[in-house]
Amino acid sequence: MNWMLVFLAIFSFGIGSIPFGFIVAKAFKNIDIREFGSKNIGATNVGRVIGWKYGFLVLVLDALKGIIPVIIARFFYHEFHELDSMNLSLIMGGFAILGHVYTPFLRFKGGKGVATALGVCLSLVPVTTAGAIVIFFIVYKFSGYVSLGSIIASISMPGFYYGFSYIGLNKNFSGSMFWVLVVIAILILISHKDNLIRIYQGKELGATK
């Protein structure tokens, strides 16, 4: 067993586990964010409940949980004969996302992983991520739902990645990256199943229509 890889995976999971949404709401408003709004610790619920400046702060902090492991992976990948920088980054980024979703600090009930996945993807495939961000804002503009924007944006990413690679905007296509984007899209879709039900029922929070 490669103990360095185990250490890096645990480190990434630990960073991802920091529940910034819970911490920010508690520190600034002395409330348990899990008892308000959608009861989620993510940036959207924090912004909705205590103000969007706090929600934006949580978004940045949660994204950094995905960015930091990827940056660190670039310094350590040479320690592994079987892993290149991309694959080590994907492993560490994946553990950071898992830490966010299953944080041990909140009895393994965390956020939905969108912001941390955003940080990972911004670090690894910025052009693809930029395309998905545009999709997010278009969907949000016309639907009024952050959750639906997040779902459609995540689903668009594998297509953007493949298409941008085909026309040369992504210089080094990685099959591993492509399939990780597919898995992320599936996981985000599953984690938002309750949101989709509420959208269908017209009960989703934060709707502008």
C-alpha cells in the first residue's frame, strides 16, 4: 500500500469535510443553518437565510476545498509511478467532494458537493467549467432555480469537455477526466432529487417565478 497516497486522500477528505456553511451561519448569526430554509449547509441556503454576502463567502470557501487538493497534487504526483498529475488530482479532488457531502463533523450529513466540485473543475478544466457556468446562469435566469441551474450545468460538463477537446480548446484530453465529469453529473443529479420533486410540485425555495 502506498501510504503517501492514503495520507493525501485523508488530507483531501479532511479539507472537504470542513462545514463552512454551518460555521459561517453559526459565527455571524448564531444559528444552526440545518434548521432553516432547505436545511442544507451549502452556499445557496446560507445566502437565502442570512444574506447573500454570507452565501458568497461560503461559495468561495467551499470551492477552495476543491482547489487546494488539486494544487497540492501537482507537487506530489512525481512520487507515484502509476499516477500522473491529472489522475492524482482527480483522486484528491474526489475525496474532497466526498468530505463535503459526508462530513464527519455533522454526523456525515453535509452539502450537495456542487461548490467543491466547482473548485476541482475550475482547477483542472477551466474552459469547460466556464461553459458550464454560462449554462448555469442561463438556466437560473429563465427558471429562477439555483438547483436546476446546478443540475443542468453539471450535466453539460462532459459534453463541453469532449467538444472543447475536439476543437482544441482543451489541449490534453483525459478519459479519466471525462468519466469523472460524468460521475459528478450523476451524483449531483441524485443529490438534487428532492429539489427536482419540489420544482415539479412548485414548492422549490428560491424560485423567482
